[in-house]
Amino acid sequence: MLPGRVVASQWWRDVAFLHWRVDAARVQPLLPAGTRPDEHDGSTWVGLIAFELGGATVGPSLRFGAFSTFTEVNVRLYTVDTDGRRGVVFRSLEAASLPAVMAARALFSLPYRWSRTDQRRSEPGEMSRTSLHVEYRAKRHVGQGRTAIGVDVDPTTVVDTELSRFLTARWALHERRFGRTIRLPNTHEPWILHPGAVTRLDDTLLADAGLPGVAQRPPDSVLFGPGVHARFGQAQRVRGSI
């Protein structure tokens, strides 16, 4: 359950999770004060996550109408704060909705970038495909950041492992705001995850986020989730983060 009132909500649909193992020492300088890399099986992880965001709301009544549905691509890291609470840190978030970008930056200090984004989904049987195929693209309006991702998905198989839960069951984000690190909790239904295979990856977002070379090797984990409805609670300060 979320502490306090819901401050924002949104749908996450057709979510591709691409992840790479990295050494924790490489990630630590990229994290906000009061947090450290969260590790699984001796490594921390870097995620390149692409999906359709829909139905975004802020507070009880602020909605974005036609601007509330768009493709988002983000780069995220995995954290533990001084109280042992797990979360994620976003190094960048690409979105096509300028109002949503401005609201997220103003309200939560999240590093959203205004980009041209889109995605395309091909069902099994279309164009002789035997699996679900999803493609995502993002290109910043300012700067050189871009990505193009293609993923084949086996929708008949469900993945539920310790690693898959570590990478996707993250119930908060950590972010710097007004000189302190905050924790913004969230809740949603359990993910239903399917295995995926990357068919295309042309990416500069990871390098721009401070992780050069990562996108030059295949991901160590590829998962796909049909979607969940996420709700965010009130921000909390992280101890020792000044």
C-alpha cells in the first residue's frame, strides 16, 4: 500500500526490459547521495526500458488528454538507500509529450527529454511471424541521443525468477530534488513477463547516460510485459542525502 495519497498514475503497456550486468563501482558515481548500487548475483544492472505510457494523471484531476499517451524510453539504474529501501534511478527518460516532459521535470525533477518517439507491434501470424514483434524508436529534438530497438517475444512462456523480480518489481524511484535525495514510492499489479530476444539495437542513450560501451554488447536479460497500472505516492526524504 502507498503511504498517503496518490500523487500521480499512469499505464505502462508493451514494456520491453533490456538489461546488462555492470560492475557496481562503475555505477556508484552516477547515483544520488544516500543511495548505493543494488546488486544481484554479484553485479548491479543497467536497464534500457521501452514502452507505451498512457492515461497519465497528476494529483486527483490534472490530466493531459491527447498528450497522455506516448512511447517512452528510459535508462535506469538500481539502488538501495540508507534505510535499505530498494528503488531505481533514472539517468534519462525520452518522451514525445512536451506537457508531460515539463510536468515531470517541474514536479519531480526527473530528467525527461523531449524526443520523437514511436513504436510498432506485429502479432504472431502477421508477415509470417511466429512470435510477437515490437519495435521502439526515440530521437531527441535537441542533442544526438537516439535509440532503435526491435524485440521478438514468446507470449506462450512466462518468466518468474529471482532475477526477473529483482529487475522489474521495484517499488520506488530515487531522485535529487532541491539539494536532497527523495524517494517516490509506487505500486502496481505483479508483472506477467515473457522471454524476449533482441533483433535490433542501435542506441546512444546508454553512452549519453554515462555508460559508454554497454550497448555494444548483447543484453544479459530481455523480458517483455504486456502492462500494469502504476500509482505513485508522496515523496519521502532519504536520510543522509544532503
